[in-house]
Amino acid sequence: MSHDAAPNLDFAGTTPYEDYVQADVLTHLQHPRSEDPGEMVFLVTTQVMELWFTVIVHEWETATRALREDRLPVAMDALKRSMRELDALNASWRPLAQLTPAQFNAYRSALGEGSGFQSAMYRRMEFLLGEKSASMLVPHRGAPRVHAELEKALHEPSLYDETLRLLARRGLPVPQAVLTRDVSRKYEPSAEVEAVWASLYEGDQQGELVRLGEALTDVGELVWRWRNDHLLATRRAMGSKTGTGGSAGVAWLEKRAQKNVFPELWTARSHV
Ligand code: HEM
């Protein structure tokens, strides 16, 4: 082909780009509810974050399955992709990070009782991290597909459950009670699991299980950063007012943001 060949312009129907990306659908899903020009970026940032949640859930489900099947390199690749995606997710706070209360108030009432708390994809992320809670399905009773997906995720072992099962198969003393726990319940930290991580971290730093521990620690750190960036953006935009979702607002988010993801990976560090 010659170097100055121009792209094709002639397609019988919609373009192959459109057929693949569905950009026409995607770019017509923005329906602001106020006249305020600042609402558009609030809405689109929220939609962009939903898309990142979707990709990250995909990666963590891939990693969870691969761990179950003892395919550690496949799991590591998915976890590493998710780190870059979490970086991009966290960078998307930028347009909302410095809202003043007056700017936020200009469209806040248009949100009604709508709140990110009702995000089913965020809830699936939390479930994969081990933050299970059946009550988080309640808001989705009216949406059958979403509810069914969440219910399935509630009853499946999390990324962390599969990690601990893999450690047990590799001969590490993960307690039976942890391996056979009811996976639909929130994961509770265990002193024995903490000791397993501490013993691994004392050994070969290049070992594949230490690398897995570090990949999960990176994930945990980036999720913690998302929660804290959200908390800061909220504190700037609305101080200590109650949330549109009905919570105490910043005080409630502070408690959520304090929690460590994969707790023993953090506490084990004191014992190495
Ligand atoms: C400056 C803009 C924002 C403010 C002021 C804000 C405020 C809040 C508040 C007060 C809550 C607590 C629940 C409630 O009462 O509503 C909450 C929860 C939540 N928000 Fe936001 N939010 C903002 C932007 C976003 C964006 C862009 C997303 C992206 C999807 C998001 C996702 C979430 C999620 C997932 C929760 C639940 C967190 C959990 O369950 O721990 N928020 N938000």
C-alpha cells in the first residue's frame, strides 16, 4: 500500500468502529438533570468510574479463577493490569476533587436520593476483596439482572479466599476454618493467616507467593487511595452534611475508608 493512502470513507452501514465501540450509544447516555453547566462532568466522571469498576471486576474475576486453577502467572497478569486500571480510576477524581459547596449545590438536588452507595459494580469490587454483605443486595431488589449478578458474586469465593486456598495447597498452615468458611460472609482477619504471610515475607523476596502478596498489597493500597480521594472530594464539596443516599456523609465515609483491604497483609508486616 502506498504511504499516502487515506482511510476508507465508504461503509454500507454504520462504521466498523461504531459496531465495535458503540460510541453512539455511549455518548448519548448523558442526561443531566439540572441547567448547571458543571453537572455534565459530575455525571460523566461517575460513568467513567463505573466503566473502570467493570474492567477491574473483570480482571479480579480472571485472577480469582486462575488462582483456583493454580495458574499463578495468569492471575499475576490480571492483577498487574488491574493496578494500572486502578491508577487510571484514581486519576479520574481530578475533575471533581476541588468542587466548592456552592458548585456542588448547583446540581446536588437534581440527584435526589441517588448516591454512589447504590453502585452495584462497586459492590462487586468490594465482594471480590472479601467485603461481603447480604444487606448490600437490598437496594437492587428492583433490578433483576443486577440483583442476580450480585447474588452470584456474594456466594462465590473472593479473590482473597482463593489466594488463601492456594497457599494451603502449597503446604502453608492456613486454618481449616478459614478454608471452609461461609464465603457469603465478610472475611474476618485471622492470627494464623497473619503468621502465614509473615513466614512467607521472611523468606525469598523473589518467591512467587511473596510476589502475589505484593500484588494484592498494591491492589489494597490503590483501593484505599480511591476511598480516601472520595472522602476528601466529599469533605470539600459538602462538609459534614448528610449524603444524598441518607448516610451521615463524611463521618460514614471516614469509617469505610479506615478499613484495610486484605488486613493480614498489612498486620503481618509487624512480625517480619
Ligand atoms: C464530589 C462528588 C461526590 C460526593 C460529594 C459524594 C458523596 C458521597 C456520600 C456522602 C456517600 C455516602 C453515602 C450517602 O449517604 O450518599 C457516598 C458513597 C459512595 N460514593 Fe460518592 N460522592 C461523590 C462522587 C462519587 C463518584 C464520582 C463516584 C463514582 C462512582 C462515587 C461513588 C460512591 C460509592 C461507590 C459510594 C459507596 C461507598 C461504600 O459503600 O463504602 N461517589 N458518596
